[in-house]
Amino acid sequence: MDIDAERRLVRRSQAGDRGAFDALIRAHRDRAYRLAYRLTGSHADADDVLQEAWLRGYRGITEFGGRARFGTWFFRILLRAAASHRRRLGRRADGEGGTALEGSEAVSGAADPQQRAAAHELHDALQEALCSLPADQRGAVVLVAFEGLSYAEAAEAQGCPEGTLAWRVAEARRRLARKLAPYLDSAGEAHHAM
Amino acid sequence: MRCRNARILISRGIDGKLPMADNASVQRHLEKCPDCAHYAERCRALQRLIGQSVAPAADRSYWAELSARVAVAAAQDGAQTAPGLRLSRLISCLAAGACLILFVMLLGERSRVAQLRRETARGALTSTTTTTDLYGFDTSAVLISHAQQPEPTEQRAAFEALGDYYQGELGWMVQDGAQTALGVSVYPSAREVAAKEEALLVGIAVVTVTADRGPRLISAPTLMILPGAEANFRLAETGGTGPRRLRYQCAYERGAAADGLVEVALEITPLLDGKAVKLSGAVTPGDRTTRPVAYNRVGDAHYALFVSTYERGEPPPSGDQA
């Protein structure tokens, strides 16, 4: 969506047009879902977070000043909703909660059973490793390394300076690499073999 | 250059965000520091792995359902709805109304359940259990029904008997300490959806109430159904969070109108154990009350079906007191 179309929809949303707000969400929904899923580790929790973020966004659209793009603003709301969700879950430790099963459900893809099993295993391992990260680092690495946001956009979404964001991404990578060492070794071998 | 700074720059380099000048200084550091060189190699391998992983995705029906849920929640907020969106506003209000009734009902829960228990004891309510082989798995179903159930006739006749206005039905269950309610709103859409004159719109509100988390709307999708269809709709939902997360498959059927009565049946299937509970009873359209029509206890779980009828624009009835 170009920026002029986005601004028009924002103005209509601020005037109370829910359809316009839905259209804004629609433009970012796939990335928002991936982000929510990567942050929480399950469809059910991602669903909670998305619903909450959508509602918060709708309620707060009049406060959106247009300094950032709508997507960045919405992702910031989504990150906060994920943090609130985590606090509500309270005692549930990061990384727990049916991640493996639901993660597997989220992976469709390869027709070959072996490939499919490998894809499931990788998906689950990656998700488990993500869930073991501190929340700020998880958010940072998902925004940048998974979703390809610029450092400036990700910093805006996380509400932190760009330098802090860069450190979070670097540290998250270090931790993820340690957790996923067996997969990195095999990925490295496959890469060199090509 | 210190290793900490080098690693930040290495990480930025992986994302292609590293200025040339920094790139040169990082290269010089890597030649002298095997630890950072290892870090760089691991980061590249990690990024390849991320590229190989399948991204989670939701299908279109999920977004439609989530959008409807947000609409309901926004309507409950009293949030503004744009002029011209009369239909979606109506759906929102109906589902919100169903939720409202639920909360009122929950206040009087104990006395109503006691009344239903008495009815069960005197035989007005019956319960039968059947076991079906479903794809090689034994699936048991419990049917709880009221003695005064009309004979089924053509579904379309039942729809036509409803007239122009809305009928609201509610059912709720208690399982593992969590109460789950379903509010169902059905109304003819002929005037709102000119292109699909025979279609009906159904709004469902599913609410869970737990002692520790309080009431929570978990679903309020809107579905379009056609008269004469054998099964009006079937909906699979995931509700709740944490250890109490349950999956329900809910089916709602409207039966026939006979002697001024309309049969209402609600089937709730927690997908985790596959045991279906069907609650069935009869109501009089337009009596403007909330009535308990079916109850039973299966194991530790209590099941009850309440039916509310009221016309669009009216406040929901608060229900009978036992």
C-alpha cells in the first residue's frame, strides 16, 4: 500500500470508519500473524495477542500522528500486547505451552514425509529457541532477522534507540546460535555441499 | 575494536545494514579474533536456517472470524461504527446482546441448574449415550433432550416461522472449572442482503469464564447459512489459554416449528477427548424470556442449555428465576 492510500485510510479510521481500519490491518495482517506467532509460540496465544492488538489499535487510532508508518505503529502495539499477554500468563515460563504440537500444525508444505518431518522438527526447534530468549531480544530478532524490518523501523516498534535494538539483535543471534547448534552444523554442511 | 561492538556490527552486516567503513574495520577485527569469526560464521548459518524455515500463516477464514470478534468487542466498547455498515453493526449488537445475557444468566446459574436437575429427576429431561466408530476411533456422544420436543419438519418452515425478527439462543457448559457459553443469534437477512434473499446470518458468541481470569470472549464469528441445508454450520474453535485451553467443535441446528414450538439443539464437542454433548429442547418464539431447557451431568462436567427469545431492538430478557 502506498503512503497516500495509507494516509487516506488512517484519516477515515480516525473519523470512525471501522472498515478503513480493517483495510489497514489487512495490509499488514500476514506479517502481524507471523510476528505474534513467533513471539508467543502458539496459534492460540498469537490469536489472543492479535485480537488485543487489533482492538487497541482501533481504540487508539486517533492518537496515531503519522510520524511512523502505520505498520510500524501497529507492530509496536502488537509487541506491547504480547508483553501484556505474557504477564497475564504469569507463572507460565517462556518456552512452555504446547509449542511443539502447535508449531507443527502451522507447518504445511513438503509432500515428502521425510522432508515434512524435517521441516516440522526445524520449525519446532526454532520456535523453542525463540521462546527461550528474553522478550526484548525475541522481539528484536523477529522484527529484523525474520521479518526484514529496517533497524530504524524495528527500533521505532520496540520504542528504543537504534543502538539498543542492534545490540538486542546481535545478542539474540548469539543465543539462538548456541541453542540451534546441531541444526546450524547440518545447515552449514548442506550449504558447503552446494 | 572491542568484541562487543564487533558483534553488533557483524550482526548488522548479516542484515545488509553495515556501512562500508565499518565493514572494513570488522574485517580487520575478524582476522585477529577467532571467537568473533566463529560468531560471524554462526550468524550466517543461523540466517540460512531462518530462511529455510516455514513461516507460520493463518488462512482467510481465520481473519474473517477474528475481524468479526473484534467487531463485537468494539461494539461492546461502545466504539463508533461507520454509518452505512448497518449489517455489521447489527451483527455486533446481536452477538453482544447474547454475551450480555450470558452474564446475567451466570448470576442465576445455581438456581437454574437446580431447576434443571429437578426436571431431569422427574423425567422431563432424558439423556442417552451412543458410541460411534469414527475413522477407527470410538467417539461417544451424549444427547440431552427435553420431553416436549416437536417433531422435525422442513427446516425452511422453521425459518419462515421466525418472521422478520431475531431469535437468540444461548447454551453454556462447565468443564474443568471453566464455564463456556455460546450465544447464537439467527435472523433472516433478506432485507439486508438483497443478493442472497434466502440466506440467514448467524452470529455466535463464545465466552469462557474462569475463576482466575474472569469472562472472556473467545469467538464471535458470523456465518451465512441457507435454509434446507442439512447441517446449518459447524465451527471449530480454540478457546482459553494456558492449561485450560480447550478446543470445541460447536454445531447448532434449528429444528421444526410445531404447535408454536421451535426445537433448538446445540452440540458441543471438546476436540481433546472427542466426546460430543448435544443439548436439545423446545422454545416458544416471541415469549421474550430466557429459559433453561436441557441439563445433565456427564462425569464431572455439567451441561445446560438456556434459550432466550427476544426481538431486535428490545433489551435481552433477564431470564426465569427458579
